[in-house]
Amino acid sequence: GKINLNRLARPRMVICVPSGVTEVERRAVRDSGERANARQVYLIEEPVAAAIGIGLDISKPVGSIIIDIGGGTTEIAVIALNGVVTKEAIRVAGDEMDTAIIQWFRNEHKLEVGPSTAESIKKSVGSAMRVKTEMIAVKGRDLVSGIPKTIEVSSDEIRQALKDPINAIVEAVKRALERTPPELSSDILDQGIIMTGGGSMLKGIDQLIREQTSVPVNIAEDPLLSVVRGTGKVLEDVKKYCNFYEFGTGKTDPEKHAQSLTTDPWSLEVHGEVLRPGTLHLEDILSSFQLEERIYRLRCVEAWSMVIPWIGFPLSKLLARFEPKSSAKYVEFRTLYRPTEMPGTRSIFGSIDWPYREGLRIDEAMHPLSLLAVGLYG
């Protein structure tokens, strides 16, 4: 089929990338999305998307380990506090298993089989551990005579063919576990390993990893769709149910009125219990601090939560620029107040006065996880 894109509609786009990609590769992926007419392009690592897709709360200080066996790569990631603590990525996954089966028939039976045939064999009788022996008829081209040929092979042969790529995956899991901080290792023992991706559906692979690592292993309920669902959740959460009181008390105020907000010129003023009070303009902020991409799950007392892919920099780096005094106990944040551009602030709401103010204790503000967001991915 043909996809017709309306050039007037410029959607947001979320693209999953392997956790091991370089910055050059990330830039190339983002450029591809922008050339496809995306208004904004968000990049999210596949293990993180998989964790969100299966419903894990990655914002908690609890370690969770995800194994995502896709087509081209296998990725193992230990996730906690909205970030990847340890990761291991290898270019051995479903495609490499298919190649191993093709090579096995070529070397052992002088039979040429195609990639689709190899994949079908893997799905029907492939396994990582010894299971009940099955026989399967395989059709291909005889490498000696050059004519079509059908042979029968056992599932034990296919298991032998898959031995090397499966062992590579197991060793990668072990390396990731070895580099996991001790305080998170206990969490992993309690919660176990969660497997996603099409490769996790190979018979016995969960049992093999369980025996080799002595860690419980569970396969996600719908492993093929975990990454897709997590990606979709990130995209949905960007726009819905937002409590940004700079725009008003309505949940839809930011989406309705953000485009009318004047952001250039823009400045940030810091004063109070600091040695060097002053003002930073937007261009100074963006040129002085290295921006980071982080995914946060926001929670509220109203019992909602949402996952947002922020881009920003640690708040502590900004505060260090102004040198807080030892007497400083809190950091107060005071929002911009422009009722003409943010009509939601005109509403009568008894418990809120504009400009809106919130605060953090100085130790909270200096925590490395406190992010001063300047936008979303892209």
C-alpha cells in the first residue's frame, strides 16, 4: 500500500533506537524524521520503551532488567529512576539466528535455504534447550546438483544450529548483570528478568537464561508489541492531562495556548541568598549547559501519571553558576505571568495566585535527578 502524507500536517514523531547507537546515528535518525515532515522528533531507547510498554514504573528507585531480543540487536538494560543504569547491546538477535540456520544447512546438508524458510524453521522447531524431538521437512536447493530437494531434519539439529547466537545472548546478559550496582542486584533477584521482543518467544530461551544466571526470568505478556506500546504511551502522554499552572488550571490549557506564548526574548532571573545574583538569557543558557535527554514518569496526588521525554540540564549546574550561600534553605520558582498570552491565568481559582510559585529544598534542588527542562526531545 501507499502512505499519503499531508504536507500541511506536521505530527510529532517518536522513534525507537537501539541503546548502543552513536550520536552520529542518533542525529541521522532524527534528520530522517524531520525530512518526513515531523514537527518534533523524539528518540527513545528500545529497552526503555519496552519497560514502559509492559507497565513498569521506571521512576521508582528499584532496579528492573529488560532483555529485548529484536531482529538485528539484543539489548539488555538495567533501568531505575527514569534512566538506564547499565546496558549491553550486541548485534546478535533474530536475524543472526536465521543466518545460523542457513549456514547449518549449507555446511551439514549441502542445501541452500532462504531467509524466510530459515525463520519459519526457527519459529516451528527452534529451541534453546533440549525439548521433545520433532521432525520437519525442509525444502531447498541442492548445492551439488543445483536442483530442488526436500530433506527431513530433527529439532535437535536446529538447536545445535542456534547454539552460537544463543550463547552470545546469554553471555551478554551475564556481562550486564556483572556491571549492575549491588543495591539494584537485590531488586533484580526479587523482580526477575523480563524478556521482550520476538526473539524471546524462542522455546526454552527463558529457561536457559534462568539456569545460567540463577535469576528468575519472565516473558512479557505480548513481547512483540511491548516496544510499540511503550513508544505510543510516550507520544500520548506528551500532550494529555498536563498540570502546567503557568498556563492556567485546565488540563488542556498548555496544548491550546502554548503556541501563542512569546519565547524570544526569554530570560531567567536568579536573586536572593546567592553570592552572584543575575540574569541569564535563553541563548546564554543553551550555550552554557550541555543538554541531556531524560524520560520521567510524573505523578500527582490526583492519582494520574504520565511519561514525558524531557530535554534539559541538571538544575544544580544552574544554581552553581550563582553560588548559593550557606544560609540558603529553599529554591523558589516563580512563573511568568502574561494573562494576554495565557488566558487560563485569568480564571478564578481560590487556592492559586499568579504568578504561580513552587519550591524545593536546597538539597532537592541540588540532586542530580532534578532537571531544568527546556523542552521535549527534538
